[in-house]
Amino acid sequence: MEAEDNNFFLLFANLDNYLEQQKWQYANDETEKILMEIYDVEDIEEMSVEIKTLDKLWLKYSNNHFGFSIHKQIISANKLNQVNQENLWQVGIICKLADYVGWCKEGVWLNYPSQYTFNLDAPLGHLPTFWGIDTFIDNEGYGGFFILVSDFYFELLSQI
């Protein structure tokens, strides 16, 4: 049991440090690393402790300005989850959330990290970004995004 506790502490040590120092970009990148590490667990419920810990750390150090539960609150409060056209509800929710939290401006996805705001002046819920979203701009200048693992994101939110 002691080895498990030590591993758990080590998993979050860097994130805790970055968040405490308000090094938001480093914290966001570290969150991505942690999510990738725990993503291998087959059962999302087994990951719930880690997911809740991630969220609590973000909430604590940002004074409830950043965190996955903030995403969940925004989705619920703004009824963003009522998008249900052609079974694209997850895509629709993420697009609306992106507009609300500032990952997108006037329909154009921002480039990470150069166009993101890494301080508490950022919109509510701006961080952590969801690591499963990857933006692109094609040869004609049109922007777009890929949702790499949207199912995981919504399962993650269900555990908070």
C-alpha cells in the first residue's frame, strides 16, 4: 500500500508545484501527461480518484477559475449538452464549450500554446485544455479541429 501511495504522490507532484507557482502552461502540459498515463486504465471508474485529484488541484490553485468540473458546470449551466443533430452531440458540445472558454474565437480555433491565455484573466474554464482536441489550418487558410478521444473526455467529466 505504501508503494501505491508514493506512486500516487509522485504522479501529481509536478502538477501541484506548477499550479502552486501559477505556471499555468506547464500545469496544463503536465495535466496532459497525467491523463495520457492514466488513460491506459481500461475502467474509467478506476481512474476516478486520479481525475478528481486533477480537478481538485486546478480548482484549489485557481480559486475555482480552472478545472474539469468548471467545464462540466459550463456545459450544464448553458445547456450546451442539448446539441443532438445527426449524432454529433459530443462535437457540438465541445465546439460550444470552446467558444465559451476561449479556445475558439469567432469560429476559429486558437493555436496552442501561442494564442492561449495562461493567467487568471483567461475566461472561466479556459484551463486545463482538453488534450484530445487538436487544431489545424489547411492550405486554404480554413481552420478546424479533430476530436481525438471525445468519448474519454465525457467519461472523464462523468467522474467529477
